[in-house]
Amino acid sequence: MQKTKFCIEIIVHDDASNDGTITVIRKYAQKYKNLIKPIYQSENQYSKGILPSTYAYRRAKGKYIAICEGDDYWTDPYKLQKQVDLMEANKNISLCYHRVVRPGLTVDEDSYLIKDDVSTGFIPTCSVLFTNEKKIIDNFIKYSGGIISGDQFLFYLSSFFGEIKYLDFLGGVYNQTEHGITRKIGIQSDKWRLNRILMYSILFNISPMKNKLALIKVAQSSLFNAMEIGIMSPFITYPYHTFKIIVLGFIFYPKYTLYRIKSLKNYRG
């Protein structure tokens, strides 16, 4: 249970589960009517390419939104208070996150730190609290369909409206079960790597000017990594987005683009 000086609401989204979860949600929603706000689906939305979080974000009324997915949980009773205190004292911060336990894995503390780009830091989804900015939510709902890594897409959107800050405290447990997206698809899988092309192309379109140059280089890196699967794979899966990233690369980073093409040839032997 979280201990806070402010009121909270708990939005629980059930994506047409068939394991008895709905019965449990209804029991607690009835008991805590002013606290728990359930959302029930008659058909599974994720299977239709719709991220379930879009429903929860649209309904959220608070100034900030904290995420806790079904296979994760929080361990620090003051987690939310610590994060909100930071955000209230620093209006330039749009998202903050903290350390977690990953069962069966040891996480190097340095891995949490963002070096150059959002993707370079380990940001556990269950540790995130971000500002409920209308443009962030609207862009997420409008453009997240088809993007596998919805959480990282959200982190980038938040970075467009402020800084991302790491808090050095242990606040939760981040599980990767066999039913989760990370295990089901795999972050090193062909599908995952190809899907990054779509994500970065969309982010480039909707990002502020100050973020575009950095995104081009990250998008290029992602594209050439995907090409290691097969030169034509990105062109077949996302032809428009692939050509766009290559053209932008030649315009803004010609030396880097040529270097990656040469490296790709060497990789293929």
C-alpha cells in the first residue's frame, strides 16, 4: 500500500482475461469505489494491435501517472510520494524512474543511467511516473498502434516535454514472465528489431525540432541493426519508413551512413 499526502486513483484495465482476474477486480472495485476505477474489455485489444494502456491513460485524471503492469509490483510504500515530490520541485522534469529488483538477474546500477539517448538507459516500466500532459497522451493514443515497445515510445514522448530523471532508490520488482511481451517476442528478435524502424520514424515525425537530429542517428543505428537480419528485410516490412531514414541519414549524417553501409557489407562477408 502506498503512503501519500495526496489522493490517488487506481485504474485497472482487464484485457478480456479468462483466468478469473475480472472476479478479483470487481470484488475490490466494489469495496473501494472511490479508489479503484476498473476498465473491462469484452475482446482482447492487444491482439488487435491496440496497447491496453491507451485506455488507462485516456481515463486518468491525476496530474501524474505511474505505471504498474500485471506481472510487476511496488515494494517501497513511499515510492509515489518520493517521485511526486521530485516532480513538484522540478517542473522541468516530465518523467522519473528508480531502481528495481529483476528476479534471477543482477542489474548494474550504471545501466539505469541515460547516456546520450533514451534507449541507452534501463528504464523499468513499473518504476516510471510521468506527467499527465495532454500532448503526450494524445500522441501515444494516436501513434502507438503497431509499436511493440509501447513503454519506450512513451518515454521518448515524455522526453519531448521535459527531462527524464533517475532516482536512486529501490522501489519495485520488475518481472519478465513467459507471457510478457519481452519474453514472447524477445528484444533481440527479428520482429522486435524491425519494429524499431517504425517507432523511430514515427517519433521523428512528431518530435520537436530540437530532438530531430539526435533521433535520425538513433533511427539509422536501429535500421542498420535490422539489416543484419537481411538487407531487404526492412524494405519489405516498412518500405516507406526505411527509405525515409536512409535519405535523412545521407542528408544529415553522410559519413556515418556510409560507414554503416560499409560495416554492413563486412558483416555479411
